[in-house]
Amino acid sequence: MTIQRLTIQNLRNLQAVELSLSPRINLFYGVNGAGKTSVLEAVHLLSLARSFRTSKHRHYIRHEQPECTLFAQVLGSHAEHLPVGLQRQRDGQLRIRIAGENVAAVSTLAELLPVQLINADTFLLLEGSPDIRRQFLDWGGFHSESRFLATWKAVRRCLKQRNSLLKCGKMDPFVRAVWDRELVTHSERLDSFRQAYFLALQPVFEALLSELVEIEDITLQYYRGWDQRRELDDVLASGFERDHASGFTHQGTQRADLRVKVKGIAASEVLSRGQQKLTVSAMKMAQGFLLREQTGLRCVYLIDDLPAELDMNHRRRLCEQLERLQTQVLVTCVEPDAFAGCWQQSNDVRAFPISQGALVTNEQ
């Protein structure tokens, strides 16, 4: 997928910005607070209907404005032109339109316009909670397996019901058995989807990381959320008293995790900040390579302050791999000179100076 034209109205300090984007590299530069990251935020909203900077919509709607409106002309996988629009009102109302039709499910947006974000929060893939790594893994499952979303929702529904029953003073053994059986069935299917995706992702990540930086004995491991040597129904049965006492289910797919280790130690404990950035970038880019390989689709990459933590040599290596993806990239930085010699001259690189919430034109 490629965004050909992007229109932003009343998003943070961006009052009215219209951009004609390159299908490859787009560079947004300017001083801190100019509005560069808000351009990336706009694309993220168009893909997932949520911001990566705040959970409160009121914070990204321009001050004293009733709504924020975003529009993109998207070139689809079959060369079709699809207008995509999103409007978020200050009272919380959300309106999504694709090709002139109202859309209720946010998942339709995510499927149409897959995005990958690399920013300061991406370090949390190494040092954050398992929830963040599960989201990373489930992004791949959602885009690679058509049955993934329904299975994921079924697991959440069963888990919610089981936890509700666990909080009851007395639990009917028959009711418990019914929900446990349902939970096991969907959980095993979800785990199989996650495992299949992980096994496909792992060699792509390792090969890509080796092109970016040399890190000896780094491994990416998948943990399904319960003992690998036991069946989930046995785990649930043997752990029932503990679950009942605490009021929630301790083991299952809701505890799945990805673990990145160097010589058996958590990568966040031993890698430098630059090495960590290259590692998490390799994880994110590996998903882009695999998405193209499995589905033929290309995701849009949003990279905030790419030069940070990287010397010029590793900056060039990262840019080279981004070019290999042959996908659309939106990058921010303070000074465009930070990318001197990083992009091939044959590549379509467009630079957009941003100042005080507006695109700087020649006339200015």
C-alpha cells in the first residue's frame, strides 16, 4: 500500500497541511515542536484509528477546534485508488470512510493500510512488558492468517468469562468444564497461529540484524504462556485452586511472550542504546519483509527521529535495508544533512521542511 496524497486538518499544531508523498522515502525535518511527528501520527491514526502518543483523543485535536479530519489517497495492492478518511470529534465520535462508504470496524482500516512504527517507545520491545511483545507478534498474526482475529477474540471472550466465574464464591464444575474446554480449543489454535508466524519471522529477523550490526549469540525466543511439556487443559485443571483464590487465570495465551537474549541474558541488560535501536528496528523491518513475502502487501514505515542513537555508518546500514523493503517510508529528523549519503540517488526521496505546524514552501 502507498499513500499518494495526505491531507491533515486540526491535528495538534497542524491546522491545514496537504502533502504529495513519494512512494518510497519521505523526509520531514525541522526544529523540535514544529509538527514533524504529528505527520506520522496522522498516518498512524488512518491505519489504527488511535494515536501512538496519547490514549486521549482530546489531546491530539487542535486547541479550540471541534474535530480533527484526515484524508489519504491510497494506491491499493491491485493499483486501485482508494480514498480513506477519518474524522474524530472532540466528544469522541469517530467516523471512518473508505471509497465513499462508512466503515464501522477499525480492523478494516488496519487491513487496508498496515503500518509499522519505529520511535522511542519501540525500545519497549526489549525492556517493556510482555503485552507490548504480544502486540508485536499479533500484528503479524493478524496480517498473515485470516482466521487469527476471530480466534483472538474468542480467546478473550472465553478468558473473560472464566475469570468472571473464578471470582464467584462457588463454581459449578459443569459450567467450569464447558468454559475450560472452549478456552483450550481457541487457545491452542491461537498458539498455533503465533508459533507459525514466529517460525517464519525468526530467520528473517536474524538475517536482517546481521546486515545492521554484529551481535554475538543473540536469540529471539517464543514462549506460549504455559509449560511447553504440558497440555493446557491439564495446566488449567492443576492450577484451578490458585486461579480461584486469586480470581484470574494465571497461565495461557494471555501470558505469551517474545524474549530477546544475548548469551542467555535479556538484551536490554547488555546491549548499548544504539545496538538496541538496531535490534528493534530489525524486528520491525523483518515483519515488513515477511508481510510482502506472505501476502504481497507492503506496509508503510513511520520512523521518528531515525538518526538518534546511531552513528553515520549504522544510519546508512539502516537506510539501505529500508530501501530494500521497496515500501513507503516517512522519516523525521531535525537536520536533513543527517542523511547525507544514506539514500541512493536513483531513489525517489522527497524532503518536507516543517515549521510552526505548516509545510514550508519556496514562497515562504
